[in-house]
Amino acid sequence: MSTTAMVLGRAQKAAAVLVSVGPDRAARVLEHLTEDEVEQLAVEVAQLGEIGPMQLESILTEFRNEAIAREALITGGEQHARDMLRSRYGADADEIVDRLLATTQATPFHFLRMHEPTEILQHLREESPQTLAVVLAHLPARLGAALMSGFDAPVQVAVATRLATLERADEDVVRRIEDALKLRLGEVRRRSGRRDGVKELADLLNQSDRATERAIMAELETTDPALAERVRALMFVFEDLVTLEDRALQELLRQVEPQMLATSLKGVSGELQDALMRNLSERARTTVTEEMDLMGQVRLRDVEAAQTNIVRMVYELEKEGLITMGRGAEEFVG
């Protein structure tokens, strides 16, 4: 079954938006996220299934609607946002606002509002009626009703009975149920109908800064070594410059400022330094060497920034048809 026939979770929709805007814009978005969020999205991009044009349009429309709702929340508060969106989106307004509030409010089970009801139901069907009652008691009535309709009739009656007689749940019990659901929802993997999203992830990482690239690859190597190897095989990293033909290196080096090149070469292998230096003119080679001698120690983040910019230049030159770039699988230099 293709992804077009599936209900996507919030993280998968976010991954679809990132893929749709292209690696350059996606990399700029990632700069505003936490490390955990970046790693989660990277995995979702790699696992993303085939998304048809109509479904993608629906996701982007939802994204736009939530952006409008968020602005209304900031400028006028919750009731203003609900009233404004009802005039435009009707019954969908409350659901949009509820999802946004779930990102800012720390009420029990608030994270469930970031997932589709069908996705949540996958992880609730085996729970006892008492546990289901605890969960539903902490959710907005709209979401609770959607979940209740997904249970079998006997379960619905049992849950309804316990909801009606439910007393204040122990905080430790609520926390344990929350933690279990977070773990399950975080680990869900849809395996059917997947296309290979590894290329999208490799492109995104190639446009990200080196620190982000290394953090994501380190996480993937820990959680899914096989996937990490597939991603690495499609990536072109700074160390892969050694695989380019001399003509391509010469074309690239004409675009790189001597100071940037000198910074990027700090700490790299002798083989790569030799490959780049021999493709510089004698004058440029002298300038770069002097720059490296004068700058002394350089912060790692400055080296990584210079390397990232040079790799981006490689991609731009390939897009313009000026060079041909091989996809290497070289190991990272620590």
C-alpha cells in the first residue's frame, strides 16, 4: 500500500514539507530546530513513503492554515484564533487550534494532539478500559470522541462507564502511561509501500552545516547502521573532493577565496591537501599556504562552515553543468 493511502503522522508531514521545499530551504529550517528534532526529522525523511501531488497539496495547505492560526494565537489569544478560523475553515478551526496549543501546553497527554486519531488508536487498542479512560479524560472532547468511535462497542461501554466514575488519577500512573505512549508513537515505522527516501535525506544533509550532518549521521549509525550506510553512499562530503577530476577541482578552486580554502584545510588528510594544492596556480598556492601559517589554530565550527560552503559550491557547479560529481562513500574524518 502506498503512502497516499495512509494517514500520515505529524512528524511524517513535517518531513514531507521539508522534502517539498528542497534541500537549500530545508537546511535553513533545520537551523532553527533542536538537535533531537533534527534527528527525528532526518529519520522520517529517510523513511518517507511515496506521496502523491494531491496529498502533498493537502499537507502544504494544512501547514499554511496552521501558520495563520499561530499568528492569530500570538496576536489575539486562543478565543480570537478560534473565532477567526471558524469564519474561514468552519469545523476544522478547533482542531487546528488544538494542535497548536498542544505544542505550548504541558497538560497530560498533550503530545497526542500532534498525531492523527488513527495513529493513536494503533497503540491504544490493547490497553485496558481503565487506562483508556485516563487517557481520554485528559484530551479535548473532539479528539476523545474520535478515539472512542474507533473502539469496539463493548470497549466503548466499558470506557464510558469508567470515565463517568473516574476519580483524579495518580500523577505517577499518568506519567507512566504517557511515557509508554510516547515511546510507542516514537518507534512506529510504516514498512509497507515505502519508496527510498534516502536520497532526499542525503541531499538535505549535503546542504546542512557539518555539525548537523555529523550529529545526524552519528545517531543513524547508532540506531540503524544499515540505513546510515545507505545515506553515506549517496552523500558527497568535503573529504570526497579527492575523488573529483583535476579539471573539476580547478573549476571549483577558481570560485573559492584563499582564506576560505585555507580554513577548510585545517586538520584534513595530507592526500586531500595535496590534491587541492596541486590544482592551484603557483601564486594561489603560495597565498593559501601563507594564510594557513598566519591563522594558527582555528575553531572547529569555522573549519566546518568553510567546508560546508565549499561542498555547496560543488553542487552549484554540478547543477550548472560545469563539473561532474561522483557520489563517494568515504568515511568521516573526526
